[in-house]
Amino acid sequence: MKISLSTKQIPQVACDLAIIFVGENWQKEVSFLGKEITSLLLEVARNENFIGKENQSLSLNLYNFPTKKLLFYAIDEDIKNIHNLQETLAKTIKTAEKNSRKKIALLPYFKWSQKLPSEVLAHAISKTFFLSTYRFNKYQSKTPLPKPKIEELIVLTTPAKLSAFETGINLGKIYAEGTNFARNLVNEPASITTPSHLAKTALSLAENKLVKVTVLEKEEMAKLGMNCVLGVAQGSDHPPKFIRLAYKPPSVRTKIVLIGKGITFDTGGLSLKPSASMETMKIDMAAAAAILGVFSKLAQLKPKIEVIGLITACENMPSGKALHPGDILQALNGKTIEVLNTDAEGRLTLADVLSYAVLKEKPAYIIDLATLTGACMKALGRDIAGLFTNNPSFAQKVKQAADNQGELLWELPLAKQYQEEIKSSIADLRNIGKTSYAGAITAALFLEEFVGGIPWVHLDIAGPAYKEKETALNPAGATGFGVCLLLHLLNLLENK
Ligand code: BES
Ligand code: ZN
Ligand code: ZN
């Protein structure tokens, strides 16, 4: 599958199908096609009741032109944000896919070009193309829809915009590849994506000189004092791994640490989850996969910022060796934690990694991503990540990056009055709140205990990491949420 650019116009561009977006004034907007084609179009539109209503589409076969067929796709003219634009593009690409055409041209809607810089527009088109055509069907002996895939997408532009489009198209493709890399890892069953598999995957990214990867084994983790990770891992037959990825280009001033929760399967441990809640728990390493997705693209993108990726990969299982509710663990920064619920394991592992980031890496910024709480899904639904921060100006950058990439998030408060909820009577902290209220907030307050005042953002991605039902942009399964926003964030923080 490839994407290319052309400055040829419809119907002169050689392709099987050309997508033309239209708004309410569609009759006027298509006049560039010339009298012959428009009069034919008006007739077909009348027969098919095409009135340019949002999501309506109309196709028209052409004869004796290099463009073989036209697909008119009616849209809401007012693109509200990049998320909205990506959804529209994805729906159209799906419609084109159903047409079983191989070589497709796409003419961006003229109002998009007025509203968005060319590079941003081209980035969104290219990224959406590679995200919406992603499939994970390696385990299906017969693919449900064996239709030929689109082989080439030709994006139409003008000579003046060609170079900006080229930059955007290339970047969009790289961002989508990073996202699809993460999706592949998350979609694999937990029997494949064990802690050692994640470690091997990370090591395979170190081929390039700019990216260095180290993996620490259980014994070395114990020496560091990662007792919480070891506690969570102790019920599993798979030993935990501590993965550190480092990207350092020459002459950089800023350093950021990216942390991803890497529970390769979350049964809940002895506080066992009910079967239905466990069904999808292979996704509990989606944040770790997002960090790996980011690192898979750094050598290509070469942002001017030092980036450290930290993942503690382990499995949360019940067994004779597992943590008991009531056990007390001491995190790497010395704080003690009463483990009242072994299913609140993500925050335990993050306690050690955040402490490690603060004490050993001393970065300017820390951002952690985690499929942390069902409570965050209750609050914000399946599509929106929760954002928590101790630093509004850093959070502003994260929000800007997310907006620019069409990834949805919403800030929730680190409400100090709920700190009482996580105070233990026999240790420094308890790993669950005393009540079941504000579970996403009490989890974030718990994490804050380990960030030592460094500018920090926590994203609870339990909702958007996974789609139960397919959408135009995403087949059912992993979304790769976070890869694009992180890559964009690195760009915004360059040499700041
Ligand atoms: N991995 C889960 C959170 C989760 C739930 C992710 C649904 C994706 C979808 C996490 O480890 C967990 O089990 N959290 C508990 C915390 C509770 C015990 C305080 C939860 O949310 O129920
Ligand atoms: Zn859990
Ligand atoms: Zn979990």
C-alpha cells in the first residue's frame, strides 16, 4: 500500500476512483469538472436522490478519461477539529474500499485547505489512510472480507502546495506506522506478548545507533529496590523485565521520560477479576506498546530532545506465590504501600518506575500512560483519556499535541481533599481509596506521591486503548492510542 501526490486534476489523473468531497453547495462546487461531466452528474444525482446530505455518497462512471470513476462524498463543511476530519476521511476511505478499487485519487475539500496549513492537512490524510486500512487478521484462516485492498492513494494538490504536502504525507505515514506497530503488539494474545517478548521487541528497536535499549532482569530490579513490581510479578511464572530505551541526538537541552504501564495480562491477582472483565485484559500493556511504537520511529523522525522510555513488564496472576491483600511493599523511593487490592497493580508498578525516573533520570518532564482504572472509563467513556497533572503549562503542551493528532483527552482534577482516601493506618499509602468514589482521581493522587514535583502528566487510557466495535479509523481491538500525541509532543518540546 502506498501513498503519492499528484498535481494533475480530475478527470485527467489516471486512477480507478477519484474521491471528491462536497458540501451543501455541491452543484456549484463540482463545476471544475466541466459541463459534460456535471450535466451527467446532475442527472444521476436526481435519479439517486443525492442532495448533498452529510455522509451521502454518489458514484459516477466515466468513459474516455484517465479517471475511471468519481465518488462524491457529502460532508459537514465545517470541520470542527482534527478528530472530526480524520473520522470523515476514514469513512470515505472505507466507502472507497467497498468499491474494490485499487488506485484511488483523493481531492481534499477546498474549505479544509482554507482552514488548515497544507502540512497539517496532508498529515491527517496520510495518517488516516494507513490507520483506517490497518487489519489484524493473521489468526483467521479465512479473512471475512477478501476484497482487494486499496493499493495506492494519490492525494491531489497544487504545485504551490506540493512541498508542504510532501512533508505532511511523510510524517503522517510515520505516525501511523508507529501507531500500527503498537496496535500489533496489543492485539497479540498475552500468551505471545509476555514480559520477555516485550523486552525482545524493545531490543529489536536498538538496531539504530540513536536508540539504545537495556533490559534488567529480576535480580537487578531487586537491587534497584523495585519491590512493588516484583510484588506484582511474584504470582506469575513469567519473570518481570525492566526495559529502558534511550534516544539521545547531539546537542539537546531538554530531557523527557515516557512511561508506559506494561502489565502483559491482568487477572486481578488474588483479588481476581470476574471472567467478563478479564476477557480483554491482554490490553493492559497498551501503554507500554505505545512507548515502543514511539521508539520505533524516533530514529526516523529525529526530534531534538532527549527521550527516555521506561517500561516494567510483568504479569498479574493469582498463585500460591502471589501477593496477598494486606501485604506491604516498599517502593523504590522508600515509601511503603499497603496492598489492599491486588487488582490495583498498575499503580504499584508505576510507583517504582516513576521513582526511578525522578531519582535516576532527573528529566525536565515525565509523562506516564496507563490503562489504569475502570473508574476513568465510567467518568469519560470509552473514547476519551483522562489527563492529570501537577504542571498546567506542561499539560497545555500535551493537550495541544492531542488536539493536533485528533486524540481525545480531558483533564480531571488532582483534588487534594481526596488524598485522605489513600492514607493507610499501617503504611504510608494504601493502593485503593477508602471509598469507591473518584477512583481515577485517587489513582492519580497515588502516582503523584512518586513524581517528586517534576512537571508531570498522567494519562489514564483505559477507555481509548481499545475498541470493542470497529469504527472507520479502527478495526475492533487495539487503537494504538497515545503514539501520535507523544510523537507530536516531542516535536512541541524540542529544545525548550
Ligand atoms: N487494568 C485495570 C484497569 C482497566 C479496566 C483497564 C478496564 C482497561 C479496561 C486495572 O489494573 C484495574 O484493575 N483497576 C481497578 C482498580 C480498583 C481495584 C481500585 C479497577 O479499575 O477496577
Ligand atoms: Zn488490575
Ligand atoms: Zn491493570
